[in-house]
Amino acid sequence: NVGIRRRMKRFFRRDGRALIFAMDHGFEHGPTDFEEHWEHVNPRIIIKKVMRAGIDGVMMLPGLARIAGNDVKPDRGLMIKLTSKTNLRPKDDQLLQSQLGYVEDAVKLGADAIAATVYWGSPQEDAMMRQFAEIASYAHDLGFPVVQFAYPRGPYINEKYGKKEDYRVVMYGARAAVESGADMIKTYWTGSRETFAKVVDAAAGVPVLLSGGAKTDNPVDFLKLVWDVIEAGGAGAVVGRNIFQREDPEPFIKALLRVVHRNEDPEEAAKA
Ligand code: FBP
């Protein structure tokens, strides 16, 4: 499918890697996530900064894309995510992401890729699988790549493996993403290069991107994590809090780009 391949290139450079900025936190975690650096609650301000720093793409929900989609330069990838949940819903419903927009909306907003989350192992896995299948089928028909946020989460996982970051669980989620039709996968860090390399293998050639996670106090620690992902064969990272919760995200993004695209040593990249 030529459309899918062309649009994938909006995110990935010739080295097959990408650094993507994530900004769905105002919905998924609530605006408190921006309190560390409140100015960044304004999508137009932070998007302009990440663009200037040279980021490869941006991920947003449809409503923010209406406000700030135009600030994403036309040569960078715009990923629009069609599922989410608020942190306000009852605990028992936290393992479900609901659909808040449609493929047509994303296309009208200029998306280059459509994203949706599946919580593999959730009691509501069935509903999310169907939701993903519907979104993926339609997006593929129209020539759009589909990104799966393949997040294993659920009581059985905790009981059987202890934690959702166990590599056996993460690679299962990545494989399930591939087998359900994903063109890109976003998932958790497994704790080591060796185990993350297995996740990459399980993804059978579909690019695997790291899901950033909570901001590290020391910026170099996050650069090291992304370096490990790259060395393990990962295709890059989708990063939110580690960017917008920093007071001055631009030099940090530039350092991240050097790690992702030039395999630069994190300590060196941080100094440059
Ligand atoms: P971060 O880099 O801030 O972790 O962003 C990635 C992301 O997947 C966001 O898209 C999403 O809002 C958040 O993490 C979800 O985190 P969690 O489900 O772990 O609370």
C-alpha cells in the first residue's frame, strides 16, 4: 500500500528511526501533568518549541489537533490518536480506552497516521480489540498507517508475571499488536537491552517505539534509556512528560535526536 509507506516516511528518517512528541496527557492524566511547567499546558507554545528543536513527529487527540495541528510543520508526522480515557473514571473502568473520534476526523485534521490503544490482558480486551480492528481496517483502506499503543495491563498479568513490564508480557503485547495489524508499536521498556531486543524480534519487523514514561530527575538517565532502546533494535521513542515537564525542552530534544539518529553516547549528547 503506497499511501501507508509514504505516510510512514513522515515520521521515520532514512535510518528507520523516529522521535515523536506525545501530548494527550491533558486528557489521559489531567492538566496537573503540566503543572511542573505550566506554560506548556498551551499546546501551541510547546508544539512550537518541539518543532524548533527538530522533532520528527507529534501525537495528539483530535481536539488538540484542531488547535495546534497547524503548528506541526508539513514535513513532520502528525499522529492522531482516536482512543483514550480520563483518570476520573471509576477504578474498575480504568482498563478500558474508549473511542473519542473517528478515522474521518483524523484524516480531515491532516493526520499522517492513526493511533489507538489496546490494553492487552484487560478484562475489557475484547472491546478494545474490536475498536482497534475497526479503526485499522478503515484507516488501511484509506492508505493510512496505524499505530498501536500495545500496553499489557490487567489483573491476570499481575498475578502471573508480577508486573506489566516483564519482557514476556511486553513482547506478547507487541506480537499481539503485529498480529492485529499495527504498522507501528508503542510499548514499555522491559528493563534491559537483551529483553527489549526480544520484544523487537517478536514484532517481526514492525517498528517498536518506546513509551517514554515519567520524567527522570536526571536528564542523562532518560537519554541512556533511549540509547538502550536504539541499541536493542528499537525504532525510537514517543515521549511526553520527559519533554514538556522540562523547563527548557529544546536542548534536551536535540540531545535525544542525537542519540536516536546518530547513536551518540548519552553523556556526549547531553554536553553538545
Ligand atoms: P509519556 O512519555 O509522558 O509517558 O507519554 C506517553 C504516554 O503513552 C502518553 O501518550 C499517555 O498519556 C501516557 O503515556 C499514558 O501513561 P499511563 O497510561 O502509564 O498513565
